[in-house]
Amino acid sequence: DFLAFGKKKVLAILDFQPLTQDEAYLEKYIDPLAPLRTKYEDLCGRMTNRFYDEVQFFSQQLLFGKFDNDSPVMESLFPAFQEYLEQYVDVMDGLQPDESEEAMARVEQLHKDYDQYSAEKDPAVGLFTTYWGAEWAERFVYDFLFSHAVVPPLADPL
């Protein structure tokens, strides 16, 4: 995610966002990103647990920066993004697909879990509601951004 609110407030989150926290998976795909995290010290901030569960859908190699000016965008964020993307392409090039029914069902469920979590926790939902109204925000979030998520039922009045 990359958000800029003018030149005075910039927020960046860069991560592979693993769907699983399986140790072997993390070691194989996430741990190789450690040198990038070390290289970009100004992107080693921590996300607030008010919105994000760093343990569930994020990695320990996540890059996070919150800046009060836009100079880090080209100085560190863009180069970090390029290196992350190169690493991602290298990982994708080396994969052997597992198209078994069991693997496909497992990955689909992990995506559904991620979408549900994100639809309910993403702080941008409130921003969308403020700018474009609740109905538009709900459609955008559940029909586009996180299309595997299910709109929670309305709470019963007491």
C-alpha cells in the first residue's frame, strides 16, 4: 500500500503478505527479504495493531514507513519497491505449481480468510465511507477490493 495525503503525510507498507505463517513457507519465501529490510532502515517502522494483526497476514520482513514529507518516496521507497518486485518475480519464476484439488481448495480458503480480515480491518474503508458514502464504500470493498469477503450481517437491535 502507498498512501499520500499531500506532501506532508506519506504512508507506505510493502510486504509479500504471506497467506500462511507456516515456518517452512516463511523460511523459503519471506526470510530471503531480510537484507532488504536491513538496507532500508527508514522503512523499518511498526504498524499499529489497532488496524493490523502483524502476526496473521504480514511478515517479519514487512517494510513500513510513515513520513511527514515526500522525500523518502524516491530516496528509499521506490528503490525498495523495485527490489521487492525483482525478488517476487524471481520467486514466481522458480515455483512449481501444485494444482491438486486439495492445494487449490486450501489456497482459496486462505484468500477468503485474508479478504474477510481485510474488509473488516482495513482503515481505508472508513475513508471511502467519508468520501463516497457507506453504500459505495461497501460495494467497493466487498465487490472489488476484497471480493472473497462476505458482508457481515447487521447486528440485531437490542
